[in-house]
Amino acid sequence: MTHNMLKVGVVALTWAAATALAQTYPDKPIRVLAAQSAGSSLDTIARIVTIKMSELLGQQLVIDNRGGAGGIIGVELAARSTPDGYTVLVGAPSSMIISIFTYRKLAFDALKDFDPISLLVNAEGVLAVNPGVPAKSVKELIALAKSQPGKLNMSSAGIGSSSHLAGVMFTSLAGIDTVHVPYKGGGPMAAAVVGGEAQWLIAPAASVMGQIKAGRLRALALSSKQRSPLMPDLPTIDEAGVPGYEYTSWNGVFAPKGTPRAIIKTLHAAIQKVLAEPDLKQQFANQGLAPLGSASPEEFGKFFRADFDRIAKLVKLAGVKPE
């Protein structure tokens, strides 16, 4: 047998094995590592999607929350898992990208250790102020900050968090000087502005909608490029006086590097199918979110790399140093 014939035989066998695998997959429960704590927005999103996927795939998708160290414990665990399609990760920029710049040593490389499967949602942020702040618009907030440099406090969910980077991007483009006050998580960050310890923030819409509706926070603008159908009267920061501003966060699904392509495609197709279901869209809308999905795993891979580059620039701008 010639070398070429042997090569063709191996390729044919590999293809046949992959096809057989795709036809039988999944034949046992799938562990879904959620790289944030139970009750977080990532956890909520993961649960809404996995319930539907369990029905569609005929196997239970079991959520395993690993929220320690800003989600990097969950990401490390996923990176070390067997690439057989029975462990997947729901990740976010905080654990998959920002952590690379805020920790001196990590046991994973998000760009090299994972196969992207699909985007789930893009989460827009809201620029909001304490109702006592005499600013009813973005332009008025900028004017107020310029009239008293270094006097207004901006709260965030921690150094290097998405809310920190979104705020830094705003102060940089608006040319204002405010004081960054980091808190331990999204709850305390919002409570600081409600209580008047800080005057403004840019937080995920889903996490502050309740406070805005109750009148404890005043929403001024959205951080996304387009207006939201959930808050049609709210302008974007870009149109409200800071041209070029756009900051959104996201959640997506990844598999350990080397997971068979047939399995990646099966999971990708299942995710797109459940994201298109009307009742799932409604559940997301209740959270202030819109499901997105990805045209292909490759498209999500390109999106992930582009966001990595965008965040790297913002981290530099924020002067975030690894701890």
C-alpha cells in the first residue's frame, strides 16, 4: 500500500468516526461550566439557554457554577477538561479577556485553549446617575464634571471590570476627570450610586433596570451603538454627545481546544435553534437582553479576537496593572 493510499484511508476512517460520533452525540449529560456565581447575569443567561438545549438534545445540560477569582477558576477548569463535547464553558469578557491583563499568572490562554462555539447575547450598559445629581442628560453630566474636576465619583464592579473599562472609555472620550471608586461586584457598585457615595456608573442594563424603574437611579443613555427596543426613549451615549462611544459586554459558549468539529457544529446548531424560540426571547427581554447567536463558530471566533484587541487598548488606557 502506498503512503498516499494509507493517508487517504486514515482520513476516511477519521471522517467516518467523526460522522458516527455526531450521530450518537450526546449520549450522556453535558457539564456547563458557568464562570460566575449563581444568581449572576451570566448564570441566568446560561440557565435559560441550557433548559431549552436539554429538551432539544435529549440529554441534561448541568450547570456547574465556578465564580471564584472573577470567573477564572471556571475558565481554568474548562481549559483542562477533556475535549469530548461533555464539558462546555459559558464565558464573558471579564474572565476570558480582562483577567489576562489583571492577573500576573494564569493557567490558560483564552485565545489558544478554547474552540469558540457561539455568541449568546450582547449586553448593553446604561449610564445612570443618582437622582440627586443635577444632570438630566449626558451633556449636562459632562458640563457638571468639567465645572468641578475630580469631584464626582464613578463606581465600578472592581478594577479592570467591564464597568470600570466602560467608564474609563467615557471619561476619556468626554474629556472629563472623575474619581474611580471600585466596589466588590455589581450589587455594591449600584448600591453606592443609589446611596450617594458615588454619583454615576455605567452598568449592565439587566443589573440596574429594577433601580431605574423604582426611581432610585436616573438613566441618561445606553452604551451600545443602537437604541434598545426595551428602552426606545433612551438615547445612546454616542448620539447624546460623545461621538464614537460604544461599549457592550457579551456571553458566549466555548469548548476545550480539540473538541471534534462535528460536536462543535451540533452544539452551534442547537444554540441557534433555541435562541430563535419566541418564549426564550421573551425571557431574555425580561432581563433587558436580546439573544444574538453567531452565523458560525468561525464568526464567533473572529468576534472574540476583535473584542480581545479592543479590550487590550482600553486596559492600557485605564492603566490597569496585573496583581
